[in-house]
Amino acid sequence: MVAIIVLSAVFVLLVVAFLWFYFYSRTLAWGQSETRQAFLRVMVVIGPMFGVRYKEPRPEPPTIATPAKDEEPPVRGVVLPPERDP
């Protein structure tokens, strides 16, 4: 009977620790922490022994965007002639 209580307590502690880390790992503090970087370095070294490969995320392609003109939409059915440069 004592073993069941001890194992239940250990199980509850493991679940609570897992949930705490799960929610903490989604914060900005974890994303910029030294612990995360050290863990990632260790996994990059040890992971390939177990078939795990680290893929760096692809960089987002550079784009050039300009703000749109602040114009009213044309009235339906009206065709405007093209503007001429002087």
C-alpha cells in the first residue's frame, strides 16, 4: 500500500514538472536563455548517435514592400483614362 502512494506521488510530481516546463518553454524567457542554448548544443552533439538531425530553419526570403496609396476605390462602371506625365 505504501508503494502505491509513493509511486502515485512521484507520478503526480512528474506530470506537474512536465506541465510547468511545457508552458515555460513557450515563453520568451526560455527562447533566449543560456540553458536552452546549452541544451541545444548538447543535442546537436549527442542527437546524431540516436538518429536525430538538427535542421536550421530556413531564412525568410527578403521582400520589398511599399505602403499602398490612400485612394478612394473608383465608382463601379467608371473607366478612368491613364494619367499622362508632363
